[in-house]
Amino acid sequence: MNLHSFSHPIWHPNGIDPTTLAWEQPIFTTRAHVFQIDPTTKKNWVPASKQAVTVSYFYDSTRNSYRIISVDGSKVGVIINSTITPNMTFTKTSQKFGQWADSRANTVFGLGFASEQQLAKFAEKFQEVKEAAKLARDKSQEKMETSSNHSQESGRETPSSTQASSINGTDDEKISHGGPETAALITENDRLKTAVEQSNANAKKWETELQTLRESNARLVDALTESSANVESWKKQLNSCKEESETLREKISELEAQCAEASAEKERNAQLSARVQELETELQDKEQELENLRKQAEIIPQLMAECESITEKLQAADVKNKDLEERIGGLQADIEDSQSKQGNMKGELKKFMDILDGKIDELHEFRQGLSRLGVDN
């Protein structure tokens, strides 16, 4: 998706005319963290963006001027709108940080880059644009001295357009400001419709896959214990993803409606490309996550039925356990009674053994007496 999908107008206290970006062409683009000097202390840097944003050089062929423009996609606002003049100087204050003063905006801008190479390229392009601005100013002054107002307009177009082409490698003079951009918007709108149709086709494919997953639900009985604990979490995630999906769909509807506003879309031409890509990636991720949760949610009724069945079995088992516990209690009482009787029997048996031992001793003495009588006889 290109930047024609957005049509929010860009407003800024420093002043970007809503029609100017339509006539400007980006000649160099990079990403950096943007800072501004503290207007009170004039010493400390104040962050103008929470993260790295797109910073671009623009050439305005109608005004024969060059500007540095940066838009924070999260805030949809201009954070840099600086017209480059021959008197400006870009200074490298460290290996990855540079700054320049803008007297018209009454501030100092600072850029923090991810690498030294990006800083070097930005500084080199600043010098080129500065020289081009100086050349354009000199040419404009010459034309003002030697020609009429009509000649001034022609002189402003020819050399500056040539200089712009030498910088960005494109022919800005041949760009139309009407029909081609409207056609591009129509083409983008058709592409969005095709994407929606493709999404519907993917939804049918997902429905087929969902039916296949339903046929495989019987295999998920072993995962009942773990899944039952996550049912509520799945419901919350599903509701959250549905809300996010509806929000994203509303954003898509807004983007499609905004495609009809050709004049406002021109203002979003180079600044919001990164934001659009992030939204598309987020939308795809959320839709995929939502579809996965829908697939998982299909097994919830089966899991609930299995859970109820197991609950009934557990209740029946509890009843049996109580019956068994009562029987065990009776058996333990019988065992204790039996042990008591066994102890009594052991005591009686011991008494009987003692009596038997006494009788055996008496028989032994009696036998010895008989033996002595036999010997005597």
C-alpha cells in the first residue's frame, strides 16, 4: 500500500500549506530521531519524536525551494518543516548526531542517526541542496534584473528543475499535478478491493481448514485437563482480538473512504509509508491470531461436554468411595474385635499350657515312681 491510501491533512504551527506537498517531490529520505533545542534554556535538547521517524528532503518546483520535512506517524503531525537557505550550515556534533539552525522557525533542529554512514549521507545531501538553493537564488536574482514577471516564472522553472533533476535523478518538470495522481488513487482503491476479495477467499479457505479441525476434535481428549484451565483465558483473548479486529476493520473502512479525497491524500505522500506498512503488518498478525483463536474456540464445546462427563464420573466415584469407607470402618471394627478375642484366647491358651505343663510334670513323676516300683519288684 502506498501513501495515497491516506488523506489526513497535515497541519503544523510552523505552517505547511495543505496544497504545497502536492507540488513537492522527495529527493532524499532517511530515518532518524528528531530533537529541538529547548526554547527556554537554548542548551538542552528536547525529543520531538518518541522513535526514529522519516526525514526527507523535498524540492518545490513552483517556488524553486528546498525543504527538510519530517512527520511523526503516531501523532500525524509535522515535527520538521525547515526551508533550506544558502546561509544554513549542518554541523556534525558527534559520530551519529548533527544539527542546523533555522532562523525562520526560531529553533535549532538535531538528528540522531543509527550509524555514521547515515549521518554522512544526510550531511552530504544537505550540502548539495544548500548549493542548489544558492544557485536557484542567484538565477532568480539575475532573471529579476533582466526580465519581466513572465520571464521570471520561466527562469524559475528551467534552471531549478534541471538542478532538482541532478539531485534526485528524476524529471520533476514532467510530473502532472492532476490526472495521474487521481488515476493512482483509483488504482490504489482497486488494489484495496482486490485485497479485500483475497481476504474473503482466504476466509473460505480457513472455514475449510476449520471443518477439518472439527473432525479431529476427538483426538484432543488427552489435552482436556490443560485446555479446561485455559478456557476462560481463550475467551478473553478471543474477545480482545475481536475488538482489535473490528478496530482495524474500521481503520480500513476509513482508509478506503479517504481514498476519494484526492487533494488531502497528496499531503500524505512520502511521510506515512512506514506507518502504513506497520498497520498492514499489524492487521495481518491480528487477523491470523484471531483466526487461530477461532479454531481453538471450536473445541471448547467438546471439552466442556467431556468435562461434564468426567465430573459425573467423579461424583459417582465419590459415592462409591464413601460406601467403601463405611465398609472399611466396619472391617476395622471387626478386626479390632477379632484382635481382642485373639488376645483373650492367647491368655487362656497360656493358662492351659501352664496347667498342661503341671500335669506333664506330675505324669513324669508318676512314671518315675512306677519305674522304681518295677525295679523293686
